[in-house]
Amino acid sequence: MDLNSVQRQAVEHPGGPLLILAGAGSGKTRVLTGRIAHLVRDRGIPQGSILAFTFTNKAAREMKARAQLLLGREDLGVWLGTFHATCVRILRRHAELLGYPKNFVIYDTDDQRALLRELLHGAGPEDRSLTPGGAGGRISGLKNEGLGPEEFQKTAFTTIDRKLASVYAGYQKALRDRGALDFDDLIGHTVRLFELDPEIHRAYATRFLHVLVDEYQDTNSIQFRLIESLSRTHRNLSVVGDDDQSIYGWRGADVGNILSFEKSFPEATVLRLTQNYRSTQMILRAANGVVRHNAARKEKELWTENARGEPIRAHLAEDEESEGERMVSLLLETRRELSLKNRDFVVLYRTNAQSRAVENALRRSGIPYQLTGGISFYERREVKDIIAYLRALAQPRDSISWFRILNVPPRGIGRTTLDRLRAFAEERGLTIPDALEHPDLGAAAGPSAAKRLAGVARLFAALKPMATLSPPACLAELVAKIRYREYLAEENPVEARERIENVDELIASAESYLRRAEDPTVDGFLAEVALLTDVDLWNDEGDTVNLMTIHSAKGLEFPVVFVVGLEEGLLPHASSIDNPAQVEEERRLFYVALTRAQLRVHLLHASYRRAWNSGTGGASRFLHEIPEDCLEWVEGQPWLAPTAASRKPSRVGRSGGGGGARTSPIGVHVSHPQFGEGVVVACEGHGQRAKLTVEFRRAGTKKILAAFAELSHAD
């Protein structure tokens, strides 16, 4: 195996805690898989005694394929998967000890909100202090910190927190009643299982001689507890991560886990992988220059033997539409110049809402693209309908799924009947299928409704044996039995073809699952579907331009990267600007964007955003942090942009000049989107580091950093 000296040290580390600080593009996957192969082949460690955690199914599949190749065998016995998938595997064996069935269902965000909506509605008069989404987010955060309802209740002193504690407790009871766990429960309940049953914990902690963790910088509090618990016996813990790429603080990730690794494991060995195999020297110098502004980080400097490359290019557009058009123009020019494919380009943005203008520009130019992170395949209505049928068959207690499909396809069962059925079941402590067959249901629901509900009961009795079939066979028979394709064709003939194709694609995905599954059952298929992420659904084989948020691009690489919306208020995001720690995370996000690129980076920002109906917050401070010799301004300067009428393509250096730019801005009449028209009366410094004093007619004297000014010539 071809390794550099530090990679080899990491692969052959003899034992004990090991922190591998792996910079972007430094070959961390090669190191992790190489270490697994070394442990099995050279050290004689049984495969079943190695546990490796990843954050995405895509990463797990890639690592598994590489390990199989290195070991020359397809039957890999290593426990290798995401945190959530590994915990599902453990809980399937022991969930009954926690009061859950082994065939528990996994609730996604939509299911969680539906259940919380039901609980909040039943709590009495409408109270807008807690919404299903808001309560769900708070509960998720508490679970990631390892706080259950009882623990939170002890610290709930405000009125809103006391109400949340009550909702949290009711939510957990409702999940248990329905035989369901939500996404966050999977890890939390596994940790709880180990804490409540020392025998089970001892069995797993003894079994796993070596524990490996990928993307350690993204772990949260409860994941740290799980890792520490499983590695406590043998202390052979190897973690790979990069504090400079910790970008998930908003969902509970704690960069402190990697920054304080040596405190948690005093005997730890620390290795730094700093040789980058992906990017040019220019891109790395720019990225190093930006992230160096963060205080909370471990010192490291990426370097490469790759070519010097070209400077990063920054472009100022009038608005988001012009920004999209400029991006397309650059894409076509670069594709032709470097003989690239569409799939070699990615357009990155801070929020999904920014994709609209980019999509419009690509559509107008006839350039095919794929959007990652929008409405995913598994969020489409027809797919969720069929998945709900599977879940109802697999877990009779899952009332959320039952109420989704009782009248799909339409069976004449209205809202009043459903409400009566719900009340009837809750009063008697019955599951929905048991309530459907109860002799007293007719009196509660009424004769006509009871007749229709009896028809549903007969249908599900006929469907029930299908749950024992393989996932694709079950899906195919189910769709045919309920005449779902016919329903789609009748409901909306215009959209029917695409929606039927989605149903067929779901069956195809089940066939694909069956070919590689360790658990080839309907329960196993449902678990995989529940744990899929945006990146897992990304198709890297088609020839389409890639559009995604920077968060979704983590771990990916492309020859050419476009970043749009590089403005104050977008990157860094408006919600983070007043919090220094959050600004550091936004800076890490920009660092991740830069280090996705192999050859070229284009950074775009606009003077005006129609979506905001106002001027932007100015060029992002992160542009100012790129070393001057690594950045080239194209079409305008950051602080003295030409108006739309006078704009001509030009290359302008960081200190001005070129394209008719003035050496000094003093005396220039300017316009600002917020302050209006004025004149520059003083200038300290030059280029992006200049501080301008501007006398505005109506806003008075303002001092503005050139990096953020977004001034244009007054007409």
C-alpha cells in the first residue's frame, strides 16, 4: 500500500488512543481502511472485533469496498457503518430490555413533527410559544446532549421550558406506545442500554478490541459517550478528524471533542496529516490563510506537491440573476478550455434557497444539473405513502403511518371518521389494526363508516403475509394489491407518469438493497431508508452539474468549484454574525468550500438581492482574509464596483488599477444600497484593507471597510 511516512505511522500504530489530525484531501480514508487491513492481516485481529464508525452510508460503503480490496475478500466481518446504523444493529437485539419491540420503526423529521403536532393539539388551547418544528429541534438538541425528559425537568425553570419538559415526556411516551424511536433515540438509547445493563455493555466493550471513528470533529456529546463507553476496556481508539472542518455545531456537534482529545485520553498519540493530494498550491494557500484567523483550532498547515495553479477568482454581480448568468458563462468557458464534463463542476451555497437563481441560469442555457438537498426522493408523497404501508405492516403500533394510509388510495374515510377511530383506539389502549377489528367500533364510528373501516381491516389482513417477503417482492405485491399506480393515474394524469416512475424506482432501490444487505428483510430495508442522508442520494455517475449546500459537499471533491452568495449575512450567515464562536464555524464552512476544489475556484457575490428586496451586506469578510497574491478580482473591485451601465469585463488586482479603476477613490461620487449617494472624502490603506470615509447626503458621515462597502459609481 502506497503511503507517506505519517500515513504509515497512523496505519501501523501499535495501540492505545490515537488522534489523526487529517487535513482536507490528505488521504484519511486511505489511512482508516489501511489501518483496518493492517489490524486484520498483519496483527491477526478478528474482523468481528473491529468497530468503525462513519457519518454517512456513502463513506461506509467506500471504506468497506477499499477494505475488501486490500484484504482480497468480499466477506468483510468488520462492524463498519454509521453511528445510527450500528446502534440500530445493537438495539434490534436488545430493544425489548428498554420497553421497545425489536421491530421498532424509525421516525424521520416529518413523523416527529406529525406526532408533536398531535400532542400539542391535544394539550389544550393553541399556544404559539411551542410549534412542532421548534419543539422537535429543542428535543433533538437535548437528546444530543444526553438529557432525557427527567434530567431536563430538573433544570426547566422558565414557563416555556416547563412546558417543553412536559411535551418532551409525552413525546417519549407516545413514541414508546407506537413502537417507534426517532433518529436521535438510536444513539441515546444505546448509551442508556449500556448504562442500565453492565453485562451487555461488558459484552460489547470486551468484543471490540479496536474502535475507529471517521470525522471525529463532527461528534456530539452523546456520540462521545458511546465511543468512550465502547473503547473503555481495551483503550485502542483511533479517531480521524480535522477541527478546521467542524461545521455541524448547529446540530449539536462539539468541536471541543477533538480539541480536547488529549485531555480525555492523556496517553494519546497525535499525528498530523498535512500533505494534500487534491488541490493546487494556490487553493491551499488561500484556504490556510482564511482558517488561520480562527482561534479555536489545532495548528497545522496544508501543503502539496501538486502544481502551483491559478489564483482564486472573485466576481461581483449586480444581483442574483446576474450572478447565475456569470456562473454559467464561466462554466462554459472553463469546460471548453479544460475539456471537462458537466459533472466536474459544483456550485456551492450557504442555504438551499440560493439555488433558485442558479437553477434558472442553468435551465436557460440547457445545462443539465442535479440538486442535492432539496426535496429528496424519499420525501416525495408517493414514496412516503408506500413506505408508510410497509411500516404499518411491520409495526402495528405505528399510528402515524396507519393514519397516513387509511384513506390512500381514497376509500371514503373522512377526517371525522379518522378522529373517531383515533379516540376509540386511545380510550381502549388498542393499536389501529386491533381497533379496526373491534366489535364495538361500529357504535363509535357509525354504521356507514364502520362498514368502510371493515373493508380496510380485510385489506390489511390480506396484506399482512407480505411483510415476510423480501423487500422488493413485498413492495411489488403491495403496490399491485392496493392498485396504487391506477390511483396515481386517476388522481392526476399530468403528473402520473413521473410519480409512477418514482414508485418503480422505489422497488428498484429495494432490489439494490437486497443484493448487498446484511439484513435482507423489510425491517432492514426500512431502517436503511430512514438513515439515508442527502449525500447518500447523490449520484456521481451522471454527467450533470452539481448543486448543493456547502454542508452537503463535505467529503466530496470536484475539479472546479463555484461559491455563490459570498456576502455578509449569507456567509457568514446573519444568525451567526454576533457570535464569535459561530463566526469561526462559518469560516470553517468557507474553508470546506475552498478545499473541495482540485483545479479552480470562482467566488461570486452580488450588490443587490431581489429576494431581500435590498442591497446585500457587502462582500464577505472571508474574501478579505484570502492572501492578496492568491486572489484575483474579475469584473469590478469589491469596494468600488462599476454600475451595470458602465461595467466592462476587466481584471482588477487587489489594490485597484486596471479596467479604468482609479488609483485613489477620494472625490469619487458613489452610491450605497443602504445609505444612498455620497462622496468619498478620505481613504486609509489600500485595496481590500482600505477604510473609506464617505459623506452621504442623507445618512451623514460613515466609515466603511472597503471589503464590505459594496459602493458603486453614482449615476
